[in-house]
Amino acid sequence: MSVTYLKKAARQSTTDAGETREIVQNILTEIEQGGEDAARKYAEKFDRYDGNIVLTRDEIDAASAQLSQQLKDDIRFAHDNVRRFAEAQKDTIRDFQTEIQPGLILGQKAIPCNAAGCYAPGGRYSHVASALMTVTTAKVAGCGHISVCSPPRPGVGLNPAIVYTADLCGADQILALGGVQGIAAMAFGLFGLPQSDILVGPGNQFVAEAKRLLFGRVGIDMFAGPTDSLILADKTADPEIVAWDLVGQAEHGYNSPVWLVTDDRALAEKVMARVPDLIATLPELNGKNAADAWRDYAEVILCDTREEMAATSDRYAPEHLTVQAQDLDWWLNRLSCYGSLFLGEETTVAFGDKASGTNHVLPTSGAARYTGGLSVHKYMKLVTWQRATREGAKPIAEATARISRLEGMEGHARTADIRLAKYFPDEQFDLTAQEVPA
């Protein structure tokens, strides 16, 4: 196996986790103890905002009125796609029951969380699509209450498109509250919200750390780091499209890795030569982010075979994985570690990010090795139940008593013993544990 780095990352996507953790923990503690007053204080400090926190219906309607009909139509189009895909996902979960043994019936039941808290970033970029992805899936799942927090702009308030989107998708309450204070408000049930059972949505390192610290008290979608993307391309790929797809994802932030894995050196060299020119055409902030990410975190990897390419991709386990190569079915069947997969040049990560219907809240930093992205399933608990006839309980009780005694759990054993004695008073049972050699 031969893998050659034509471009190697100078840095890894890490943050000063210790410092961030201490800052976030202090804020969470202060808000939990100080309640709404503490949350307002941090809104004034970090967002420089002292306006209304919980949006009224009049404020929501006023924000919606600021949008053009074309933008509303585009958001509705995207919402319809996300909703229909989420509904199809939900159809894959079903309640069932099965008779495991005669007289013993076991079952599964899917129950949505009561309250979901959704975070929609609104700082450097205003992520309308994050409201689409998080609120729509929670609504389809059947969550009883859905709250949305997003950071307001100083003296302005929330981005009107985020307000319109959150309302369209089914949010019950929308709060002009960003960062750790927004996460805390949803987790602790401030400003009239119920305490959230699950917190979802992307955010900066402080938002991500707040969710991490609260995990256990509440559920979260995933631990999130900087967004990352990998492209698998062979000689049939268009270098201009490959280059733009890399640049398009690098603009997320200075530490957002993008990777190109190919078996064609000529393609790799064309892409590497083209990327800086494309970055130079972006607006200033976008261009700076993309330039820094390309310089410090991007990699271009040359492999001998497509199998090596696939193995390299699985090792990186990217958040977004694009295939621009021949025989797309082979790649679909072979690849196993990714957050979301984009097959062929006719689709791209931005389609999934904004409007095609799959969710853009996805595992980063290699987490795609063990988990997928946000879906209807994340908001639903798969619980089990059982019932039995007395005859059906008989062999279960016998086995339970003996296994419990083998483990030394006599109280467990006796809960089985008492049922056997009650249901079958005329029968004798050997409920002793067989000695296991030391």
C-alpha cells in the first residue's frame, strides 16, 4: 500500500480545551445559580444586546415581513425536503411485539423526547439552515416542545431569516440568546421554557463545550469540533469543481480541514494550483478563513488504487464525504465511515448543508467512525416492554433464579422464587446455582 502526501497539514484541529472548559463551566454555574438575570448579564456582555429575550408573535411576524417572497419560497422548498426526508426516516422506526417464548411477549416502543432545545448560530455566519435541520426533525419526531436560541446582533436582534425559519419549522418559542447563555437557558428551563431533554445544533467551541458539560443531565446530538470535508476523486473528476468544493468548505473557519484523496497525480496538481486563485475571489472574511484553513489544515493525498483511497477515507472518517469518481455504486457499498455521503459531481456538500433534505448536523473530528448525524432517531427513545402468562414466566423464572445465585445476587433470585412458589405450588424446582470452578 502506497500513500503519498502531496500536501500535509501543518496543524491539527484542536482548541485549548482546558481553558475553554473552565470558562464555560463558570458561566454555566453562574447562570444555574443566578437564573434569568445572570443569562441577561451574559447576553449584554457577549452579544451587546439588552432587548427582549423571548420573541413575541408580533416580533416574529415583523421579522418575517422583512424577507422577500423569493427567500421565503427558497426556505419553504428546503423545509419541505428536510421534512419529507425526516418523515421517511421516522417510518424506519416501528413499534413491535414478538412472542420470544410461548407465553412471553416482548416489545419495543418509540417515544419522542418531551422538550428539545435547538441552537442556530448567528454570529460570523447566520445559519438559517441550522434552524431548518434541527427544528424540522424535532417536529417530525413528535417532541412536545421545541425551543430555539440564536445570538442577536447588537442593537438589531435576531436575523429575520432565522426567525422566519424557526417559526415555519415548528418552534414553540424563539429566544434572542446566543452562546453558553442560550444553551444554559434551554437546559435549565429559563424564560418560561421547559427544561430541555436534548440539546442539538452546531456552534462555536464555547457552545460545543457547554453541551459537552451538560451531557448526562440532558442528551445532546453529538460532541462537535470544526467542520471537515474529504473528496475522493479519480481521473474523470473535473479539477475546477473539485477545487471549488474544497474552497467552499474551507470558508467555514480557519481550522476547518479539507482533504483531497486521489489516484491521479495530474488531477491533484491541477487542484492544488487552482485553489489559491479561487480563494482570492471570495469576500474578505470568507477568503481569510479559507486561506488559513487551506494553508494550515488541508491535505492532498495520492494513492495507488481506489481501495487505498477508500481505506484512507475510512481512516479519516470525515464529516462530509464527496465521491467524484467512476462506479459510484462501488464506492457506496465500500465506504463505511462518514457523516454524510455525496455521490457524483451532480451533488455537493452545500446541497446537503442547505436544501436537499439530508441533515447537516453531522459528526466531526473522526466521530463518524461510531455515530451518524442528527436525525429523527436522535429525538426518540427506543424503549422496551414485556408481559407474560404464568406458564410463560415459568422457564424465565427458573433460569433467572439460577443465574442470579451464580452471580451472588440472592435478592434477585428470590423475586423469581416467590413467583414460582405462588404460580406452581405443587411443583419442586432446583433453583441452586451450579458451582463454577475457580
